[in-house]
Amino acid sequence: MTAADATAARVERATGNQAQLARYFVWIGLACNVAIVEILFFTGDPAKNDLIGIAKFIALHAALLMMLQLLLVARLPWLDTWIGADKLTAWHRWTGFALFWAVVLHASFILVGYARLSDISVFAQIDVFLGIFPTLLGMLAVSLIVIVVALSVRFARRRLSYELWHAIHVILYVAVALAVLHQLYEGSTFRANALTTAYWWGLWGLVIVSLLHGRLVTPLLRNARHKLRVAAVVPESPTVTSVYVTGRDLAGIEARAGQFFIWRFLTKGRWWQANPFSISSTPDGEVLRLTARAVGKTSAGLRDLPVGSRVFVEGPYGAFTTLHRTRDATLLIAGGVGITPIRSLLGELDGPVTVLYRVPTEADAVLLSELGHYVTNAGVTVHLLTGRTGAGLPPNFPFAPANLTAMVPDIRERDVYVCGPPAMTDTVLKALKEIGVPKRQVHAERFALAGD
């Protein structure tokens, strides 16, 4: 084994251990709490009838789901760095749908159970519940959760701006507050004894502190410390703009190449707009740069930003970094403005590096001159892949397995980083699987998190 192979093996073991530890932390923590909840339920007082018992059983698990939902969006640095914001967001989405069914089923069983207990109709029982303050709180919480989940369905989500979707999700925090109050006043199962009460409120306390720390305290302190401002606005093409941001002690932000921030530009009419944009240059402790295509309202207005405008950021976020490298050689695959995190990574990579850059025409290849710098000075190989997919004879399918292996013969021995539109990313990931690139060597970031 060569010295390079030994180094790669050590990096692989260290990276794999950290990433696995993060995943084990989540799943073991969840499993332990589910087990505790099961014990608390089955050792508690019996319910007044079977339907009410089922409702209480579901309620305990719904409370856990609600806490998990909050932890997944708390932006805990360790989880975000080693699991990745896009994966945490996907888990958050599926947890949200599970929570939806849990609260709907809990409300349904509790309603029918008490109606049967009182020998009245379900509609009459609803009227009774509306007159009981703790139960009313629970009904309001369920209603708000249903609204948020309905607007998170893909069909509805695509028709909402990022800002409106983000604002609607604030409703979830209101639902959580109502659910906690409902639990405090009504949940006899949660207050069966001192140990049970300590468990639930200790858990809620941990979740709420984590959420406030990650989503409120840390961003406020970070922005107060670094005092970010727009230093320059540079058009890269008719539709793509770069914004250079400076501030005080930017090295203290500890941003890594490949990560992204959620950016707000505190100017008139824009302060409420927030979007995730990747860092498009390698962080150097002096300047942060984002590069975005004019698609949404926020990105379209970047070109008009006044120099000197104050900037508020949340982040850095994302696991699309060199921390996850397992091999000495690297393949970077970008589509369109997905080049931004790829360009950022170039400044941190050593060893053999190849870049595949997919764009409709050469004129669409922003930051191409910067890639040329790495070709000249660092020996990076760049393949610019243009043309319409499927056109010509033979048909233009640049990411077909045979074409990938022709361009990069040692692809199985490389880490592969992929960032681009969802259809392109899915095509590349499928091809890498067919080629036999080990899963631990494939690092993908979904385009929605990389830019606007």
C-alpha cells in the first residue's frame, strides 16, 4: 500500500465513523424514546374504553414525532455537517406526514371514544369539546398541523414562493405551543407520576432549547458579530449575478467550500425575502460570494442590490464538503448554476480532479474562466458538456454509464460530487450505481438547496 493509499484509507475510516455516528445518534435516540413511551403507556392507568386507549397511545407517539420534527429543523451543527441539510429536510418532510396522520387519528379516536362513552353523537361530542379549554387547544393544534401539511404537498408547494412557504411553516410553531399547552392541561397520561412528568418536560425542554439556539440565538449572535455587508455585485451573464459579501472576522463563521447560507438582504422591500444560495468561491476568511440565476423574485433582484447593503445570514449549512472525501481522486459533476458549490470545492481539493460541467451552450457556462484557472494552475481536467440531451447521431447522452467511464476511466476509484437540476442529478446517480461506484463515494446535493 502506498502512502497515498494509506492516507485515503485513514480519511475514509474517520469520515465514515463520523457520518455513521451521526446517523446512529438519531436512530438510537429515537428508538430509546419510543421504548420509554411504550413502557409509560403500558404501565399507566387503563383508559376508559378501547378507543380512548388507542387515542392516548397515538398521542404519546405524536408528541415524539413533533419533537423529532423540531429537532430536524433546529440546525444542530453536528447533525447538519455529517448528515446534510438536504437529508435532514427529507426526513423532516416524511416525519411531517407521519405527524399529520398521528394527530388526525388521535383526534378521531378520542372523539369517537368519548362519544361512545357518553352515548351521544360525534357531532354532539364536538360541541362538548369546543366548550372545554384544554381540548379546544388540541383541536386548534390539529387544525393548524393539517393546514401546514396540506400546503407542503408537492403540488401545493410548487405554487408557493420560498418566503410564503417559510412563513406558513411558522404556523407549525404555533401548533406546537398549542399542543404543549393541551398536553399540560389535558394529558393525564403525561402526568401519571413524577417520573413521567419529569421525562416529558425534560424532553420538551431539550427540544425547545435546541430549536431556539439553532434557529434564533446563533444566527442573531453570528450576524451581530460579523456585520456582513454587500461589497460588490457582478453580472456573470445576462441572467446570472454574483454578490460579494464582506464583514468582520469572516473566518469565525467557519464556512466550508460546498456549503450554503440562507441569505437576507436588509434593504427596502427585500428584508423579508430569504433564499438558500451556495457559496460560489472557496471561503478565505475575507469574502463570501454567492452566484445565482435570475429565477425567483429574490435572485432576480440581486443585480439591483446597493453596495453597502446589510446582509443577514443563517448558516453555514450542508454536508456537501470535503469532510466526506474517502479517496484521493475526485470527480465533480455540475449542471447549470449547480456549478457554484462545485467551483467552491475546487479550492479545497488536492489530488487528481476532473470536472464535468453540463450546460445547453458554452454561453451558459458561468464561472468558466475560473475553472480555466484551475486547469492551468492545478492540473484540473474540465469537460464542458453542451448540446440538447438526446439530440444528434449518436444521441447526446453525456451521463450514460459508457460515456462517463470513457471520460473518467478510473471513476470507481474517485469520490464523486454531483450538483444540478433534479432530473440531471437523478440520471447521474443512476448511472453511477450502474457503473458500480461505491455509495460511500457518492455525494449529491439537490439543486433546490444549492440555489434559487
